[in-house]
Amino acid sequence: MSKRVLLGLLLACGLTASALAQEPKTGGVINAVIQPEPPGLMLAMVQNGPVQMVSGNIFEGLLRYSPKLEPQPELAESWTVSDDAKTYTFKLKKGVTWHDGKPFTAADVLFSIEMLKQTHARARANLVQVDKVEAPDDYTVVFTLKQPFGPFLGIFEVGSMPMVPKHLYEGTDWKTNPYNNAPVGTGPFMFKEWQKGSFIRMVKNPNYHEKGKPYLDEVYWQVIPDAAARSVAYETGKVDVLPGGSVENFDVPRLSKLKDTCVTGAGWEFFSPLAWLWLNNRQGPLADKRVRQAIMYAIDRDFAKDVIWNGLGKVATGPSASTIKYYSDDVPKYPYDPAKAKALLKEAGYKGEKIRILPLAYGETWQRWGEAVKQNLIDVGMNIETISTDVAGGNQKIGDWDYDIAFTYLYQYGDPALGVGRNYVSSAIAKGQVFNNVEGYSNPEIDKLFADGAVATPDSKRREIYEKAQKILVEDVPVAWMLELQFPTIMRCKVKNLITTGIGVNDGFKDAWLDK
Amino acid sequence: MLSFVAQRVVKGVIVLLAIVVLNFFLIRLAPGDPAVVMAGEAGASDQVFVQQLREKFGLDKPLPEQLFIYVKGIATLDLGFSFRQQAPVSKLILERLPATLLLTLTAFAISLALGVLFGTFAARFAGTFLDTAITIFALIFYAMPIFWVALMGILLFSVTVDWLPSFGYETVGANLTGLAHVVDVAKHLIMPAMTLGLFFMATYTRMTRASMLEVKRLDFVKTARAKGLSDGVIQRRHVLRNALLPVVTLAGVHAGTLIGGAVITETVFAWPGIGRLMYDALLQRDYNLLLGVFVTCSVMVLIFNLITDLVYRLVDPRIEFAA
């Protein structure tokens, strides 16, 4: 046997061995932290973060998305788009059953859409361009749009459009339907038990439509309300997974160094949380663009990233996170430059009027960030007063436009038409609501660009429009963009394949397995 | 005695009604409404969504009508529905009641027993090293914030020596039964109960000590001594029994607050009790649930006040039941 053949054989054996080593193993239980405790698990009725995280295992959407946000099959196995980009035809996967054994069909899709239009604010907005939805047969669903809608294929993720069992919800009072507390979906795990205040238990769906999956037997979501106690629970081995945002950021470096601990920042590509300061454009000094620009120059965002967020994340360049479509960094830049900030304030005639700043009541990291920004602004001569509230009080103040500067962070959902425009177009100015255009910025050119961008074809045209919009917005500074946040997921290294898509932990644990 | 109890119950109902009305308006004075909180958490809101939520919570009705509906419910023992948690308020409270009572009653028993014991020793050996040691010990636990004691306890007993679990009510997923389950719950209970108990223990120690020293100086103690009674008998039967009245008063007040009074301990140790339920309801402006917890706590205070009055009579027969 020649040396070359021997080498080839050895290599082949080695490769087989390593492939075998990575072959998913079946069985085992994962304990993950959920914070705060979800108010319910019926994703079509409540959509806050923890609900999505837990229920993403129970419910499914038609599609899921890769880290590059390309659509992938889930309950729909294929899809086609007509040449005029107005008709989308989805072929549903056959042999899918609800957890109670009933088959999943196109009728469920039609029902879910009608229900979500009434109960899910984001789905309602996403579906606004849909003219009609039809089901020519049990496994085909056809969406006809009023006009082409660029991000349409990006709205089918489980949290944005979860499929609901028609046979359990039709004709019932959705608000009080008993299945809200014992949800039935098509997902890889079935709801088993919820001891309020303690844990939520899910067990493997033995009839899951992807053969061999899920690999885990059970998943426990542990409710631990105190951030320090959550860190200890991981340290003492009581939980295996700390999803992003479970612990205070200053604990992340310490926990990351623990034995057999793996950390990943992946799985946030679809959401791309972007933090900024709402600036009330309506009144006082902040109505002047130069004062808003001065704020951008005055704040040391690298300090915030390196010290407050422990080096995690990225300094934002504008209204779009760098992970979403049509992002451009060809925009005016605002480096940390207190001298320039002072000059701009002087030019704008700022005379020390009091400016109220509202930190976000999401825990210690946000409090510290509030203090750092306050100090930055005081350093350039601004008169800053911190207003402390809890989340409810803060939301009310922001919704009522009763603030000057307020911290926030929002998801972007992969496309500027879904998660960016809503914060800058004048049609999204509505008192009493949060997360729309609460800063009161109004620019007809921006309104037109976002209106055109949503329906423009082809893709290159959309890119052109959104690049222009980003330039104008960054020049006008309607809000002060701070950081693209990164919430690292901390877990034992034996937990494999936990995050496989751009939706991360919210996409369910169907690919995850334990290397015991 | 029966007429005393009956009259107190009638008064209690009137007080309860006043509490309900006051709380109803008080929590609505706080900024923030549940619809906006829920819309906020969903990361999206529009007019339809907020309006739907307001209707769901009954917030679209005029305030007096909301109050009328609520009081009518209370009269039929219906504490309302928590739309946030998708469950009747009474069910949510009852679910949490056992865990809370287990924690608070254990802490209460520990604190009262140890507090009175240490207080008695301190008074008996007033001015000695033992007295100073107990006093310092009590002051330290009284002065230390509960959350700090809790975290230090976790650091020492869970992280460093790994003797006790750091959170929860039982080992999740262990499915233990019988004695093994009791031992498991007991292990989880030790740290939260001690944390909560040590704080109250300090109060009872100080109170017992001060009260005993005061009673010791009174004439009837001198008489007892003159009669030739032994020191032990004097301390137990004459001094302690008379010195207990203020301790009973304090214990009565504490007992009334047992249900809602362990918010911090329950939060740090992830103990699934009512304190945390109340805290979450407050943050989320879950009005019905919050009012439900308040009503339950108020009823407990009223009941324990009544019990305190009855215990007074047992401790000091001179006290008569006067309505």
C-alpha cells in the first residue's frame, strides 16, 4: 500500500470519526432561564420577549430565517413569487399535525391570518399590503398583494406570524380560551406544565414533522426574577442556558470564563436591537437640529460600548443596524467631539434650559448608561435632570410626549420597511402610543422615501431609496442613535446547535442536542 | 366575647370597604396604564391594539362604573380576572398562597422563638458580655438590608460551600415524592426563611429585652423576690409574661403583613409567593391582580388584629373584652 493511499485512508477514517462525533445525540434535558415570567404563552395573543422565547418551541411560522435573513422552509416547504411580485404562493408541508393530533392545513393558515389581524399589532401592520388570502387546496396558500411589497417574504417568522389551530379557536372567545394557558401548536416541543413563579416545562413532540427532531426530551424554563440570582443559578450548575439579556452585562465576562462555558452573540440578526435616545423634536432646545447634532457629538458611545456594555455590540451609525437589509455607512459621522458639541450649542443659542432625561428602567446596565450620558451632556454645558420612573411610568411619559430625552431600544425585523420607517414617518405620530414616531420628526421627503421603499422593485431600487433615507436622517438627527446591542447567549459547551437561525433562541430548540 | 368578635367583624367589613375604595383610586393615580405596558412589551402598538387592551381591562368605562363593578365583585367574593395572566385573580393568589405561608410562617416562628429567647437572655444577663454580644448581633441583622443578607447567604452557602440551593421552591424536574420531597423543599426553605427571619428576630430580641428590663424594676417583681421565689420562676412567670404584651402587639402587626411582606426575599430566592406576584402586578399595572392581593392582605391584617386582641386577653387576664 502506498503512503498516499494509507494517508488517504487515515484521513477518511479521521473525517468519519469527526463526523460521527458531531452526529446529534438524542435525549437529555435543558434548563434555561426565562426572564421575566411570560404573562401567557399564546403567541397570537401576547407577543412580548419572554413569550416569544418560550412559545417559539410550541408554535411555528410558515418560514424561518438564516443568519443572513434568507427565508428557509418551516411549515411551508416551498414558495413562488409571480413576475409582477404581487402573488406569493406557499406550498405547505404535508403530514404536519397539531399537538392534539389534528392535521395542519391551509384552513389553519387562513384562520391564523384573520385572528392575527385582530390580536397582533405587528402582524396587522405587516399584512396591510395584502389584498386577499386564498386556499385553493388543503396544502396551498396564495397571498395576493395590492402592490409589490419588498419585505413580504420577511414577515413569516414564528413571533411575527405564528400559526394558530383553527379547530380550537374558531367560534370561541379568544381572550378567555382555555388553550391560552395550555397552548397547542405544531412545534417541536409540547406544553406540559407551568408552575407559576417557578418553571415552565415542555416535552418532546414525538410526532414532530421533521423526522428525528427534536433531539432533547424536555426543556425547563426556570423563572428567577433577580439578575444576580440568575448568574448564581448558572454558576452552580442549576441552569444550562442563559439566553441573551438574562444577566447584567457586567456579569458576562465573569460567567464567560467559567469552565465548560460557551458564549455566542449569534441569533439576533433578525431582531437587530438598536439602542437610541428619543429626542423630543417638538419643543425647547431639542427642536433645533444643531442641538440634536451637538448631543450626538457630546456622547462618548465608545465608552458606553467598552465600559457599560463590556465591549459587546457596535457603535450605531444611523437608523439601520448593520445587520439588516440596505444598511449603509455612507452617512454623516458623529465622532465623540465635546468641543464641536459646545460650538454647536453656542451657535444654536442654548442658554442652559433644563433638559429632562428618562433612563430605561430595565436594570443596572441601563441605569449606569443613563448616568454616563447625563455626565457627557453636562460636560458640554447642558443642564440635565434625570427623571426616574418604572417601565410603565416611563412608557406613559414617552407616549404622552412628556419628555426631552429618553432611552429606548427596538427591534428592526430585518428590513427597514418593517422595523425602521415606523420611527421616522409622520404617519406614525400618534399620541398615547409608544414605539412609533414619538419624537415628532416630520419630513415629507422621508415620508415619501419610506413609502416608496416598501413597494419599490427591483431590490437595487430599494437599496438606492433606503441609502438616501439614511443619509437624510443622520443629517437631521431626529433621535440620537447609540449602539447596536448584542445580548450574548451563555451556555454549557455540551449544548450544541442551540442557535441555528437569525431568530436565535426565539426560534425554538428543535436543532439543539446535548453532547453528554 | 362573642359579641366582641361580632362587633369587630362588622367594623372590619367597613374598614375593608374603605380600603378597597382607597386602593382602587390610589393605584390608578400612578402613571402608566396596563394597556400601554402590554403594548410596550409587545414591541408594537397602534390605536386598535391599545383600544382593544383598554376594553379587555375594562378601562374604557368611566371610573365610578369600574369601581362599582369591582366592589360588586368583591361582595360576591369575586376578585376579578387578570387579563394579563389570563386567569381569575383568586386562582392566581391561591396558587401562590401555600408557598408564601410556608416561607413567612417559618420565618415568623423562627424570629419569634429565637427573638424572645435571646431577648430574655439579654435581659437576664443585662450588662454582661452575653447581653452585649446579643445586642450587637441583633443590631447587625436589624441594620443589614435583606437583599444583601440574601445575596451573601447565596454566595456562602450555595456558591462557596454548595450546601443549599440558591433559588426556587423545590428541585425542578426531580419529581420527588414523600419524605424526599419534604427534605428537598426544606433545603430550599432554609435560606429564605432565615434571611427573612433574622431581620424580624432582631426586632423581637430588642423589644423583649427592653420590655423585660422595664418590668423587672416594677414592684410586683420585688414582691415575688420577697416571697422567696426562685429567679427562674420570677423571670418566666412574672417578668416575661408581663413583658410580652408589646411583643405580642408587634407580632400581631407582623403577622398581618406576612402575605405580602416578603417581596425582596421572594425575589432574590425566586420563591414563587404572593409578594412577587404583587410586585410584578405593580410593575405591569395589573390593576385587578394588585387590588386582589391588597384585599387579601387587608383581610389578613384584620384577622390578625382580632387574634392579637384575643391573645392579649390570654397573656394578661386583666384586659377585658370591651367593644
